[in-house]
Amino acid sequence: MAAAGGEGGLFDDRAQVEAAMPLAARMRPRDFGEFVGQAAVVGEKSVLRRAISRGDAPSLILWGPPGTGKTTLARLIAAALGARFSPLSAVTAGVADLRKEVDEAQRMLRQEGRRTVLFVDELHRFSRAQQDAILPHVEAGTVRFIGATTENPSFSVNNALLSRCQVVALSALDDESIGQLLERAVADAERGLGRLSCRLSPDARSVLISHAGGDARTALNALELAASAAAPDAQGVREISAEAVREAYLHPALRHDRQGDLHDDIASAMIKSIRGSDADAAVYWLARLLEAGDDPVFAARRLVISAAEDIGLADPQSLPLAVAAMQATQLVGLPEARLMLSEAALYLALAPKSNSVLRAYDAAQEDVRRRPGEPVPLHLRNAVTSLMRSQGYGKGYQYAHDDPSGVAQQEHLPQGLRTARYYHPTTRGREEEFSQRWTEIRRRIRPQEREEET
């Protein structure tokens, strides 16, 4: 009984706890030598690594997608500084928790001379008031602050806190880095799967990497599940197949956030692919939105906007087609709506492009703001009362349908903007026809253009 409560029992308990941890947690790097990826940020010659080696790391905000090592990096920095690591999650912690950790940091600094690294995960979930509560302790040097976020700190972090921290952008891990982590986990007998005598087939390795989406945690968790399901052969070796890996993933991990940067980035990529007339890329980015669980109506709205902004009168059919796709999406929903949306995305990508509609409005808007008080010409005003008629309202107005050409020879812009030009059609698609017609119409309704010709 005594032995169970002694030092041996303590280590046994620790071993049991570690054994119960997921593979991704067990394989967490213990030092910078084991840290994979992010060489530009924490490589041996990076500015941050040199600062850490001097014991002078600044307060940081680690910004990047899930599974890129934000928490691990914070732990390694604390260890390298010889500091106490104090982790909090913004999902569950409040100001009272912050105060408790700060009080302990002050005590340790005063009594033991040891610094504290205060780590706040999911920093973007802290309210403005909670973020403000950190400021005085960062300024006083009571804690070295490290925040982690998957959202752009420019929008999710207070300017005051942002100005006191160095933002470190972490990127999704590349295939080589994910592959290195997988191989290490398979071989490691202490923390990984080495004791199970696993063998990872090349196909299975490729599936693990391609489905991970740059997320190390996702790849390692899928590897562990596939390994546990693999039966040992006569030699006791567990062959991890590609099929087992696919089943372990259940659904590929798609990097996406409905309200964050990645959501906007993917939507932007879809629109710019349409604008660039790349049909393959347009439908790919559409699929990325839909397969990640995004609202299909959001994608449909973006297509409607693109039809007007990027195609416009070069193909007037594009806008009603996009609107029809949006209405069909609202009517039938997923999964069938992916067909309507794909048809619209492909059509828009292949349609001739023109942004003359956008340019026309922007030019008109500029004149409206520059000269907001331009009066409506009298001949264009409605003469509703006899007083209005006596003031000249409607006098000289020519009804266009009475003219044999269907275009009355009269001006319609305010006097101060008689020479303004807003619509400049391209010669792409149907707009070439509109360009020719608009030239003819201007000759008839703009006296100054007729004068210029003569």
C-alpha cells in the first residue's frame, strides 16, 4: 500500500495519463528541434528564435489555422525562457481567471524571481473588456503575454493590445512537414505507435497528407484511429492501408470558418476565378464553400453580384441566370442546389467580361458627391399642377416614342454636367452591339458631340 502512494506510484499515474492522451497530444514537440514547419518564423536563424535564445521574447499574438503549432510554440517559448506556463482558454475563462493567474505571476516573480508566460487560446473570443484587462499587466511586465487566434487579429483584437504585441503569422503545414510528423509518430516507441509495429503504406501516407488540409492534429488523430483498427498479421505487423485511413477520416478536414478570414478568402478566390475566366477554378472554390458546410445561398448571392460586376452587358443573360440559380437554391436546397450553382459558376466563368456597369456607376457617384445640388432640367420635370406648368415644368419635353427613330433629340443630364461621360462600353460579347448603338444615340442626344463631328 505504501509503495502505491510513493514516487513509483506517482510516475505510474503519470504514465497512465500520458498513455490515455490522443496521439497528437503525446507527439507534441518537447523542444524546438522537434518542431516541424514554420521555419521562416521559428527557424534557427529567425529573429524570433534569436530573441528567445537571448531570453528576450516579446509578447506575441500567434495567428494561423488549426493544427499549425500555436499552443506548442507558446509552450516551447515558455520553456526556453525558463518561465511558468499559464494557459487559459478564452472560451471558458473570464476576468476573474485572468486576475487569479496574474496574482500568481506576481507572487512567483516577487518570491522566486521566475517569470510567467500567460497564454490565451482562442483570443478572438475574448470581449473587448477582457482584452483590456490584460493590458496593464503586459505593460508592467508582470506577465509575458502570448495569444493564439485563427482569426485576423486586425479585426478581432483591440488596437491597444495589438500595438503591444508582435503578430506572428503561422501557415498551414506543407505536405513534407505533415509526412515527417506521420513517420515520426509511426516510429516513436515511447510516445507514438512504435510499440504497435505499424507499417504505413505509401498510399495511406498520401491519403493522410491530402486529407489533413495542413492540420497536423487532424493527420495524427486519423493515423491513430486507422492504426487501432488495423489487425496484426502473422508477424505482428499492423498494415495501415489507404482504405483504413479514408474510413478513419470519415469526412476530409476542410479548412474553413464561416465568419472568419478563410471563409472570405475562399469566396474571394471563387469570384476572382470567375473574373479570370477559369471555369475549373471557379467550380473548385464553389465546392470548397459547399463541402465545408457554408450556406449555399451565400455562394449564390456572390454569383449574382459577379454577374453584374464582372460580366454585365457583355452578356446580359448572365444576371438572370445567376438570379435563377439563387432562387433554385432557395427552392430545392442541398445537395441538388450544387448543380444549379455549378452551372451558374461555369457559365459566368466562360462569359465575356466587362466591368463597365461598375465603372459607370462609380463615375456617376463621384459627380453626385462632387456636385450634389445639380437641378433637374425643367423639361424633365413633371408638370402636375398649373403652377408648375407656369414655371416651365415639362416645357419642351419630347416623347421618345413619337420620334421615328425612338430616340428624341434632347438632353437629359443637368446643365452643369452636359459633357459628362459615365458609360464606356467594351467591345466584348453583346456589349460591342451596345457600344455601336450608344455611339449613335449620343450623336443624337448630345449637341456638343454633333458639333465636334462637324
